[in-house]
Amino acid sequence: MKIGSNLKKLLAYVVVLLFIVGLLPIKAIKAATEELTTKTIQILATTDLHGRFVPYDYARATKSDGGLTQIATLVNSERQNNPNTILVDNGDNIQGNYNHLFLNDEKNPMMTAMNYIGYDSFGLGNHEFNFGMRTLKDITGQLQNTEVLCANLYKDNARVFSPYVLKTVEDGIKVAIIGVVTPHIDRWDGPNLAGYIPTNPTEEVKKVIGEIKAIGGADVYVVTAHMGFESEYGKGDSAKEIAKGNPDVDVVVMGHSHMENKGLEAGNAILIQPANNAGSLGKVELKLTKKDGKYEITSKTGSLISTKGVEEDTKLVDILKSYD
């Protein structure tokens, strides 16, 4: 049960009073104080959805678990359990499962579903660049309250997309979400990226953290990194490198490699990777305790919530019916 700030203050006064009159032991006071000063927030994540707006594989013409209609059900349940929830996607979203049929539509099914679910950020993956920059901007422009992130892509010495977004949860806790993509996107989509320069993501994350600190900083730093745990071609393209090179980072959401993982560690971060094709929803639970007026993370736990057998969100099914 969530309690308001005024009630919390009242409870704190009651605890002190009971201690003074000798009706409350020290252990009970400590437990009550910790409860009042500890917050739990959760980071939910998807990656490499590859056009799975519903649990259906169109290439094989078969129903298959894994779709945003199932993710919606899981996210709704998690938000009910804890409203201090941040939801991110880590790219390779608009390509795959015949989603190319909707590239020129006014409403893309993936963007439509993300708007319905309410994602906080969408970090671009390498496959987002398959269809050219104009198409990418047209599609991502359909998002309503979701920040499109890609800190390490430049043109004319300026970033092309937002490098980060700041979200605030209970008690003013600030969560910074930084998005980076593998720097080798020009290896696969060179013609689409003429004039664009992808930079080293490990170095770019460091730069962005400096920019965030310059405006007051954050209590939690999350990186959505569209790359695997280990390096693929170099140039800072590994989630492990990002974590080790940036000790301020608390959570890294990995992608690209299609290797599901619920909790590796590197640097000071926990690293998680949900299954591709919406096979699972990633979850990192962070406990923060207030000390000297500032919140500090005291524990990090990663888990994966499978979409197997999960009921679809019926309202979203109806919204997506014409695409299906």
C-alpha cells in the first residue's frame, strides 16, 4: 500500500513518540524508519521485437507467443503492483514479421501499440536504419509521449536524436535513460547513412552523463544499449564495456545479440536482456534508501517475465485488428 507524504510524516512522529514513552523497541523503530525512507522502483524493458505487435509469425502463418498485446498485459500488471515503473524499448522494433508493409502508413502498428502501452523511451537499434532516415523519422514521429533515443549518431557535428530522457518517480527520484546503438550501423546500412557519423557508445555515454550532471544529475542511470554483452566488431560496441567504462551506470538493457539474460554484472551495473520477438519482459527492481537527504541504491535484482501463455490485452487486440 502506498501512503502519502503527510501520512508518512505523521507515522514518523508516532514512531518517535512511542519510543520516548518506551512502548516501541529499537528494532521496531529501525524497521519502521527504513520502510519510510526506502523506495522501490522498477525498470521494465523489451528489445528486438522485430515487428511482433501480436503473437503471430506471419512468415510461417502460425500463432506464436510473443507480441505487444501480451507485453501490454504484463506491463499493466506490473504497474498495478508498483506505480514507480519505467518502461523502455531497446530497438530493432520496426523491422521484421512483415512490418515493412506498414512503413508508409500514417499509423504503424508497432508505434500504435507503444503509444497504447505507454513507453517512456525507444532506443534505436541497427535495423531501424534499414529503410532510410526519412522513413525512420516519419515512423518514430508517430510516438506521442515516448522519447526516441540515440546518443551516438551525429550529422554536421550535432546529434540527430535525443541522447537521454529524465523521468521522475515517487519522492522526486530522478531516473536518467540514455540510449545508444552499435556504432557499426554504417556497416550494414551505409547508403542510408551517408553524411551521418556513429560514435563510440562507451565514450558517448560518459559524455551524456556529464551533461546530465551539469543540470543537476540523476539518482538512477539506465542505459539502453543496442548491443550484446561482449564486443562484436570493436569501437566500444559491448554492454560490458559501457558498464565498466561508466561507474555511474546502474542498469544496462542489452539487445542485438538475441541472447536472453536476466542479470549479468559489470562495473557497478546490472545488465539484462529480454528475449527477442517479445518472448519476455525484462525487469530490474531497484531499492533506494534515503540518506542525508539523497537516495542511494541498496539493491538491484533482475528477472524475466515470459509471455508464454499470457492473455492478450483485448483492447489493444481490437486496436490492432486491421493490421493483423
